Amino acid sequence: MHHVDHLKPTLGAWQLWGIAVGLVISGEYFGWSYGWNAAGTLGFVVTSIIIAVMYTTFIFSFTELTTAIPHAGGPFAYARRAFGDGGGYIAGFTTLVEFVFAPPAIAMAIGAYLNVQFPGADVKLMAVGAYLVFMTLNILGVQIAATFELVVTLLAIGELLVFMGVVAPGFSVANFVKGGWSGQDTFSLAAIPGIFAAIPFAIWFFLAIEGVAMAAEETKDPKRTVPIAYIAGILTLLALAMGVMVFAGGAGDWKALSNINDPLPQAMKMIVGSSSGWLSMLVWLGLFGLIASFHGIILGYSRQIFALGRAGYLPAYFARIHPKFGTPHRAIIAGGVLGIVCIYSDELITFGGQTLTANIVTMSVFGAIGMYIISMLSLFALRKKEPGLARPFPAIGYPLLPGIALVLAVLSLVTMIYYNWSLFLMFAGLMLAGYVYYVTTAKRRAAIDEDVLEAVS
């Protein structure tokens, strides 16, 4: 009998909502404004609405899986139940790409925000510092990590509301709509490619909310708390995303905000000037939003690496839990090392005329979309394969809403491949390399006790 480590359930609904919103909230602070570069302000509103529909239908469907199979592997556990080992590999790989590539993008934004305050400081060095601090905090225990996450998330939400309040007096519709359709004032067919090209940046508004699934094993009464956290979380984020985007776009010349990592401080500068106390408050508090996501996603990727190690998809080395703190410390460190390598691999990842951050964001989104597709397919497959499975929270509007989520995810993937061919080849190359490892370790997986493979019930 192998020694199997299980995570302990300690989290409640509030903490879970804090993780749901916190995972995503940095997407309200940066990353999305690259979408204006592609589609213009009005075009990007269209993109954002399409993606908001995708996420809302996805979450209403995904919750069925999370409550039926509360397992630290999240999507990996569902796909494995539905499609066997191969499905588990695809879901595990895509989730890992999503959660390992998102933090370096956020760390770079943390560096950019700090650089506004300390112009002499090295952005990359500060990004690495952020990794070291939050990996440590995550190793110290999930209860500490989740409580910290809730506090920081509440500060970040308050801060986005302050941003809207300070910018509101200078808001003008004329600014927002000027050149709003890919640089044109009126809609024409020429604006449509931009609307599609902007998809990854609209996804960034909501990316990683599904990370709550990975905390399900550590949640008290997941069948009740997970749906509350998800649904309250997606509604909170919808309101914040639309508010931030509209207010920032109406502050002045939005084109000046469309290719940078700190659009909110820069938008505020247009209204209150660069010497205002509001501005340095925004930078300091803006860090809270970035930190909330950064910290939350470290929690997510470490649970994924841990679950894949426990099930034999990654070396068993990563499936150990710290004897004192009860956290998957090796998995936390492994994801951090990969992220720091990303931060220093500019030359590798800056191609196609996009910035390092835009490319890392897009890479993370490739993983996310792949995972959404396999999760929705798993939902349909499990309905057929295991009709008797206890489903405490059946998908709302089945099969229509999960179908909409699936179709929109496939559409997003196709357009992303079209606009980011070289990045897609890189993604496919990684997937192939992982697959070779997966095939060569089949024997070891077979040796792991069946009870480990069964989703932890």
C-alpha cells in the first residue's frame, strides 16, 4: 500500500468566495487593456460580453463537476473519470499551463506597479521577490493563505470602487467611443477581426475563477459552499470588469492605455495629474489586487502539481505534504521555479510583435480554454457514463448552457490559434513533450493503488 497524502478540509464559503474573486481580480487591473489595442473600446465591449456569457454558462455547468467530485486535481479528476487516463492527461496538462503561466505575467505587473513608485528598481528582480514572499506564505498553511486572500481581495475590491469614484467626475462618453471600433468611429465589417483577436484579453478578465475547484478537497461541506462561492464570485467579477473598463476608457485618450501593464494608474493620472495623492494610493492598493491573484493562483497550481504527482502523472516527489504545515510545499516551489524561468526568458517568449506579458497571458489562456473544453466534454460524458453519480448541484439549464459554454470555448480556441500561430505551436510542442513522459510512465501509474486514482470522495 502506498502512502497517500490527503489535504484537510478547513475552508468556509466566505474564504472560498475570497479565493474565487481573488484568483481573478488582477485581471481587472491589467492585461485586459491589450484588448483595446486589438478591437478598440466598443469592439472590446462586444468581445467582453461574449466571453462573459461563456464564463457564466461555464461556471453554472462546472459547479456540477466540482460538487460531484471534490478533488484537489479539479478538471484532471473529472476528465479522468470521464475519459480514462488520456483524458486525465489532457486536462492535467492544460490546467497546469494555465496556472503556471499566469503568475509570471502577474509578477511582471507587480514589478511594473512598484516601478511607478520606485523608478530605479529592477522590474524583474521585484517580480522574483514577489514569488519568494508568496511561496513562503503558501507553504505556511492553507488557513493562513486563505484568510490572507480574503483580506487582500476585499481591499482590492474597495480599491477598484475608489478608482471608479475618483475617475467618474472626468468621465466622458465621447472619450470612450472615439475610434471605438478598431480605430474607426462607426461600426463596419472591418472591426470584426479585431473583436475576435481580442478574445484572450477578455478571457483574462475572468481567467482562473475555476481554480476554486482545486480547493474543494480543503473545503468544509463543498456541496453547499462551492456553488455559493462560484456564483457570488462570477457576479462580483462581472460588475467590476465592466465598471473598470468603462471608467478607464472614458478618462481620456484610451489609446495611451492599450499596450501597458498599469492602465489604471495611468487612467487616473489623466484625471487627477501625476502628483495627486490618489495616484500613489492607487499604486499601493493596486498591488493588493495583483497580490490576491498571484497568491491565489500559487495555491491553485500547487494543488494541481500535487494531485498530478499523487496520481502518477508527475514524479511522486511532488505529492509530499509538509509534515508541520500540511501544505504541498514541493509543488509550490516547483511552480515558482518555472515562473521565474519565464520572467527571464524574454527573448524566447517575445515574438509576433507582442510584449512578454501579452504572450505569457495568451499562453495561459491557451491552457485555460483547452481545460474548459475538456471539462464540458467530461460533463456530457459523465451524464451518459455515470447517470447515477450523486450530483448535489446539477448544471443549470442542462444541456443548453453547458452546450453554449462548449461552443464559445471552441470558437475562442479556433480564433486564438488563428491569431497566435507561433504561440500555439509552442503550446502544442509542450503538450507533445508531456505526452512522451506520460506514455513512458504508464507502468508506474498502474502500480499506484486504485484507491488513490478514485476521486477522493
